[in-house]
Amino acid sequence: MTAVSDTPAPVPDPLRSAALAADLDAADLRSEPLRRLWGAEADDALGRGMREPILRAIDGDDGVLATLGRLLVLGLAQSRAAVAVALPSLGVDGLVALGLASADAETVTPTALLRPQSFVDADGVGEWWIASDLDEVALDGPLPPDHVLGVGGASRTLAETVVPVEVDRALDLGTGCGIQALLVARRAGTVVATDISHRALAFARLNAQLNGVTNIDFRHGSMFEPVAGEAFDLIVSNPPFVITPRAEGVPAYEYRDGGLVGDALVEQFVRTAPAHLTRGGIAQLLGNWESRAGVAGLVRLDAWVPADLDLWVIEREELTPLGYAELWIRDGGTTPRDPAFTPLLSAWLDDFAARGVTAVGFGYVLLRRGAGEPLRRVERLTQSVSNVGAALGTGLVAHDALAAGLPVTLVVAADVTEARHLLPGNDDPSVIELRQGGGFARTVAVDPALAGFVGACDGELTVAQIAAALADLFGVPLAELWADLEPRIRALVRDGFLLPGE
């Protein structure tokens, strides 16, 4: 078992955090200034775990931004004199008191990373400073089990997936470094952020202080225990969903392993979350689900959700047991060259075999306590996606609107284009496609009648008027044409190609 971190947790303090923020602001420790300082190629290399290009780029630079870049972004010791100049308000002793470094008479050694993290949401572009534990590059080895992760790929994915709604009360379950709570706090009156890790909560509190966010209530505890009896308008969670063998010698990383067998943690969340949703409330999470003994993971997931709840699941990828095991063993810092790799791989494969697991899916789950006919969408999307949160919100609005029938008027969404494919010498297209430029980037094949309908949706003509005109144009009875078009028009509304008119 990997040893628990021997570095202390942060010690959040409002006054010291404000002083540190002032120093970081004065130094312009932001994403773009750093990228200009050491170059785009070196900056991109850091994202792939290489810091040497940055060190070469700023070799000999003793400026304040270079000093803080090496100390806080890369996790490298710096001279006490240089750090004192870089942090005039906080000072070296203040940095140590916050639990972000240790120091002696000559050297300041970081015990955490502190990196700028830019974001884009419905309210605009912004950036925060996010503190987290030293990563594999800074540690030069595997992570300790109580490691507090910074902003990684899963965090960004969840952030892009959350429906941008204004709410009174929100819950970030398993907050980690606090990035989701910070994002949701921009659109919520109050956010409750929970975690089973005291260390994670210390980082999350510090990050809220550094960024001047005051509407987050931090609570310690597992799953929904800290909010027993409470309900929320929005619940978000990047839970420790990674499927890990419960076997001797297998590290259990707090940031990714919930301590349960298989996908039981995701099942527990999905079954429990509805009791904590207000009417109209939404719960969103990332997760894994196992396909077992011929039963697809998506089918198992659908069965966990009561029939009266809205459920929208989007599976982004599916891995074999071998592919999944290798992914997460490497994530912990162990490679095939290490002696520990083969025993870990055997433990994972044995664990999957014991449950008859044939594949592991990953994706987004949205639950809603709706008021009408329940939405049930379980689908696989492997293409590139963007603005997922907005697309999910549009889909929910469309579902609710369609419950009352098709809108009187429709307009084509701004990101929709039409492609026509013609055989050489033929004026009539053999294939007509509607394509979304954003959201889920769906492509739908349509026939001339449906293409004509979409092309006429300008918000002025009513749906009935367009259908009647098409019936005359194609010389078919209106009832016959409408019986063919209506379900396909509803599908285009549901998928965001067509939007209700004003």
C-alpha cells in the first residue's frame, strides 16, 4: 500500500489568503501571462507531464513571475530571498502558515501546487487560483492515497456538462479541491460542498478564500450523510467512481475510489439523489457502469432510476476490462516498467472476472424531478461535443414544451447547417443531412420534404402553414404527409435542431 502523504494539509486563513491573492494578482500569475513567459509549446508540454521545456525557457529568469511559476506551478524549491520578493504582502512565513510550503534559512520548498485555472460558462470568461497537492511530476513517483487532485480532465468535463441554471440551493457532493463548488456558486444563492476527506475540504476552503467566494458551506462526510433531510435545486458530483479491486496491495486513492465494489457507488448515488431534489431539481454526475453477464451497463443504469424520474444518460466511451485496468493503474503513477504493475493488473482482471464484467462504460448522468411525462434518454455519443450543459438544458426545455404538443412556430437553431450530396451529373441530391455545429454535434439524414420543412422554419410561418404548403408542393394528402413528418419534427425539436419561435 502506498504511504499516506507526509505533507500537512493547508490551513485556510482569510487574512493570509487575501494577502496571497493580492501578491498573485500583482505578479499577474494568470494562464496567459505564464504561457507568454515560457511559450505555448512548453505550456502544452506541462499538460502532458513534462516540465523540462518550461525550465529551459525560463532558465536564468529571476523575475517575480518566473519565481512563482517554478515554486507554485511546477512545485520546485526556490531561494527564500526570491520568494520574499515575489510575495511581499504574505511573506515566506505566511506561505508556510497556510500550509503551502516549508522553509529554512535559505530555501522555500512547496508542499502544494497553486495554478491559475481559466473557465468559460454562461456568465462569461474568468479565472481562479486553484491549490492542490503536488502531482506525480513534482513528487517524481506514485501519488499517496489521500492525494487531493487539482483540475483534471474529469473536472473540466463535469463543468462543461452542468446545466447553466440559476438556483437557490446547490450541492457539490465530493468537492475535492472545490472547483465545481466555485463554478456553481456563480449561479447559486448557497452551495453546500461535501467531502469525506478533511484534506480535500481544507484545499477547497483555501481555494474559496483565494478567489473571494463566500457563499459556500463546507461539510465533512460520506455521500449524502452531511445533508440528511435537505433538498437542493441542483446537485453536481464528480464522485470517486473509479472501479478498484478490494484486494491487498491495491492503493485506494481517495480522490477516485469510493471504497465500494464495482459500480456500486454510482448506483448508490443514482438511487439516493432523487430524495434530495426539489421539484424541478436536477442532479448531474460523471460515472462508470459495468456490463455484466450479457446485461449492458446502460440497461443496468436505467433500472436504478425510478420510472417517475427524468433520466438522460450519455455514454461517451466503453473500455474492455484490460483497457480500463491499464488506464487507472497508469493514473496512479505505475507503469508497465514498474514491478508493481503486473500484480495490480492481475488484481483488476480477477476482480472483473469475479463479477462477469465484459465492458465498462463512462459518461454523463442527468436526473431531474420533473412535473410531466418522464424523460428517458439513454444513448451513446462518441463524436466531439461542446457546450454540453447548454445542450442538455435545451433538451430539457424541448421535452417539457413537446408535452403540450408542437409549438405554433419553429426556428432553426443558429448552429445548424445543411449538406447535400449529389452524384455527378445529377441535380437531385442523393443524401441530405442536417448537422449541428455545437452541443452534441448530431448529424441527421432527412428527405426533401423534411428538409423543405426545416428550411421554411423562420418563426413567421406557422407549423401548420408550412405543412400545408409542402403537401401542395409534393401533391400528397396533408394528413398523409403530416403523419410522416410529425414524429421526425418532434425529434428535431427534442435534439435542438429546431427551437420554439417567439
